[in-house]
Amino acid sequence: MVALNEPDGASVSYERKGHARGLILGLTMAETMLLLVFCLLLVAGAIVEKKQAELRAALQKASQTEAEVLRLSQENRSLVAQVAEFMERTTGQKVPAEEWRKLVLAKKAVELIEQKGLTAEEAVRLAESTAVVRDNRLTSNRLRELLSADKRAIDAERKLAEAEKELAETTRQPRDLPPIINLSEANGYSFEVSSAGLKPNFRTKLEGVIARQIAAIVAKYDVDVVEVIGHTDEQRLSRQSNMDFVLRRVLSGDEDVSEMEPGDNAGLGLARAISVASVLKKIPELDKLNILPMSGGQLILPDDRLTNGAQSGDAPARRRIEIRVRKSKQKLADEGNQADN
């Protein structure tokens, strides 16, 4: 039996068709895959480069923002320090820097709201209606706190202005202080020698013209305390004092002032002040006042200087009674409470 074989030309044609199935545009399958991977790498590289450029731009912007925030923070701290220093210098009270920083931030927040065309009340109503301000904005409660802080800042500025005005007025002119009544022996207001006994002329003037003068000063300056201060010269006394034993009885009216026997100038000054105060307390126009006897002894000269001890002789001008008026601590406290209300 003879085998039938295909012609040689048919075999070669079949091999060429198989080889052609493994080629794309003249490239093998492996070369095509490498080309595809290369193209993908190029595209990925371009994307990565773009993202890196965007990241660098974002980092640069963040750096600039951080620098601006740092600069504003430094300016804010400087402003807060200046305002706090001025407040402390003017009012004598130190305000914490953190409190001033909050007030400054609150003021800026309100200014920003007003720039948007809203009033402070409208902003509060808007915050309350939405409950929470989105996109990292302030909540309604925080907004209300800032508005309240801004009101406190305005009040602080007003008080600061009032303090500056008062300080300026104090600097321009002295306060209107009550006058001091000086009853000097050189002018006829005299006692018995080395005693607290009033001479008749002195008593008459105390009950008349001097009492009316004290009442007029009390009414003008609205005071309730009268201080009677006895002053002497430096002539020494040489006797035993009984002041510790009779002082309380004289003040209560159980003993006459003539019973007091001071043993030194300090006691003599006090005894004479008690003698004058006893007369003034019996005058109806002065009966509601707190009349306090005191002693300056021989220490204070008529020009309000302390003595150096060299003036030891007879000095009628130094033997005197000074009458001063002032407000009691309780009256000052009551006036302060009325002012607060």
C-alpha cells in the first residue's frame, strides 16, 4: 500500500501561519507585554510627579500660613502685654494676660460678623436656629460667650477711660479737703496752767462760734467723725499722773475734767482734748457726731513737722487744740455699697 503524503508546499504554508499568530506588528508576545508595562510606568510616573508638585505647593502654603499665624500671635501677645501694663499702671490692678487675649479675640470675632452684614443679635439667633455651625465654625453657645466677652471688653475700656479722667483731674488740682480748725493759746484759746481746765472765754467760744463752724464743715463735707487733738510745748511736767485711774470716769461723765492730773505732755495733750470734746458733745447740733479726743503731745510743730527737741521754752503757739473732721469707716462702706447699686 502506498502512503499518501501532502505536498511540501502545504507543510511550509502551515508553519508560516503558526509563526504569524505569535507576532503583533512585527513584535512577539513578550515584547508586546514589555512595551505595555513601559507605557504604564510612564503614565504612573507622570501622575506621581503631579501629586508631588501638589504636595510641595501645599507644604509651602502651610509654611506660609504657619509663619503668618506666628506673626499675628506675636503681635497679639505684644498688644495684650501693653494693654495689661497700661491697666495695671492706671488702676493698680493686674489683669491676667489670658483674659485680655480672649477679649481681643472676641472683639475680632464680632468685627468679622459685622463685616458679613449681620448684627450681634442676628448672629446669635442664627447660631441658635442651626444649633451647630458647620465647617469648624463657632457654636451658638461659643458665639454668645464671645459676644459677652466683647461686652466685658467695652465695659473695661469705659472703666479705664473713667480712671484716666479721674487721674487727670486729680493731677490737675488737689482735692477739696475739709479745713482744720486751729485753736491756739496764742490767739486766746487757753487753759489753766498745766491743767485741762478751760478758761471761761475759751468755753464761750467753743459753745458758740466754734460749734457753728464745726457744724457748717460737717454739713458741707458730709462727715460723721470729729477728731480733737491736744498739742503742748516742750516744758516738762514733774508730778504723778492719775490719768489711768480717772480717764474712763471722766469720759463717761462721772468725774469732772478738773480731776485729771497728767504727769507728762502726752497726758496733758490728751486731757485738754478730752476737756474740749466734753463741751462739744453737749451741743445739740453736734450730738450725733462721733467726737474722738487724741493727743499729739509735744511732738508736732504747728507747721506739721516733728520737733527736734531744741524748742524747750514757753511757746504759746504750740499749745493748741486742732479740730479735724472725716468720714467713719462705716460711712465710707455704706457710700461704696450705694455706688455699686
